[in-house]
Amino acid sequence: MSQRHHGGYASRPGLSARQPLFGGAGGAHSDQLQINIESGTVELDDEIDQLRSSVGRLKQVSEAIGEENRLTAQVMDSLETAVEQARLSLRKTMKRLGRAYQQTKSNHMLHLMVFAISLFFLVYFWAKVHRLIKWIF
């Protein structure tokens, strides 16, 4: 971008090599730059304005990204809370279903045993009564 020009650097009009302020060797071979105010003022002002507008746009974009990040974090927190509540509700429901299954299972067997014993005694008594009636007549 910059080109070597007479012992100094000149990348644009208005930039030229300058003498050291506090003496010392160097003179025309100095690597320091001097800005010629008369010829470069307008160009530098334009570039500064462009940089300011670019920095302003970057600031707006970064603020928008920060706001989006904050909103996303809020959504994630609410989603995490909802999932945790659903998990707790599911756990409670599974416990209730387990208890209901155990109660139904044990009561079912009890009812089945009572029904089988009742049926056995009913058939037994019917056979005895039938034999008694047959013996009498």
C-alpha cells in the first residue's frame, strides 16, 4: 500500500518524510511521516466521517445482537422451566399410575379368588341339595 519515496513513505498525496523534532541523524532518510494539512484535510475528514459511520453501524449491530442474545436467553430459561415442570408432572403421574396398577392388580386377584371360592361352594351346595332332593323323592 505505501511506497518508498525519497527516503520516506508516501502512500497518498500529503504524506512526506519529515525531519526529526529533537535533532538526531536521519534527515532525508527518516521513516517518520508528516501530514501536509493543506492538501489532505478534506480527504482525511471524509475518511474519518466514513469510519465514524461504520463504527456507528457496528455499534447498532452489536447492540441488536446483544438484545437478541438476551431475548434468546429468556426464551431458553422459560423453555427450561416448562420442561422441568413437565418432567415433574410426568414423574407424579407415573407414580400414581404405578400405585393404581398395584392396587388394581392386588384387588383383581382378591376378587378372582373370592369368585372362584364362591363358585366352588355354590356348585358343592347345589350338588348336595340335588342329591338330598333325589333321595327324598
